[in-house]
Amino acid sequence: MQTIDARAVDFGEIVRDILKQFHHLHDAAAGGKGNLGLQDMKVLECLGEKGPQMMRALAEHLGLAFNSMTSVIDHMEQRALVFRTRSDKDRRVVNVDLTDGGRAIYQSLLDGRLQFHRALLSALTEDEQEILLVLFRKIAREGWKQVHSLTDHEVA
């Protein structure tokens, strides 16, 4: 029987392997070019899920400084994935939205992710799938407790 430390190491390796699989999935969703970075994918997902966003809101969502967000959006705009518009009410406010090409990549990402998740779950029986989901929810709740504990401790 493995110790909790040995199982924790094993768990960490499995999680890293699955994250690597998601990275490959994101590359495939981007047309296999592998030219979209993690920040680019996060922007696509945020805009795809929430619709047009202010630059400041995107920066906060990604945990980036505003000037770093500007660089990310500049790069994505050059590749025709997003476009910027200024607010009519306040010209200092810049909104960002997906282009048709950006929406296509976002939809491809969603479709690929669903197909990937189905394939992973298909390796299990229906009962095992339910058990896995219960266990993952439990792990996710504990993970957030740990994250909050660490971030609260850092602030104090």
C-alpha cells in the first residue's frame, strides 16, 4: 500500500499528464499551428463565454498588468482574432470582442474539448463516471479551500 506522499506524487504526475493533453487539444483547436499561447486561449475563452469585455476586465481575468494585456491584444488583433472598439460614452474605455475567425477557433476549442471529455469518460462504465465526477468535485472543493488558505495567508 502506498503512503499518502507516494500517492500525492503519483496524482501530481497524472494531473500534469492530463494538462499536457489539454495543451495539445488547444493547439489542435487553433488549427494545429501551435501559435496561440496560453494567454491567447484564455482571452478567446473569456470573450467566447462572456462576450465583449473591457480591456481592464480582461487584464483582471487573466491576472495581467494592463500594459501586458495591451501586448496580448495587439498580437491577437494582428492575427485577426479580436478587434477593439472605443466606448462612445468614454473614449478612454476600450472594449475587445472576437472576430469571426476568433469565434471559429473558440467554437473549435469547445467542440474539441467536449469530444475529448467524452472519449475520456468512455473508458469508464456509467457507474465509474458518476463516481469520478463525485470525486473530482470533492477534490476541486478541497483545492479551492487550499488556494484560499494560501492566498489569505499571503495577504495577512
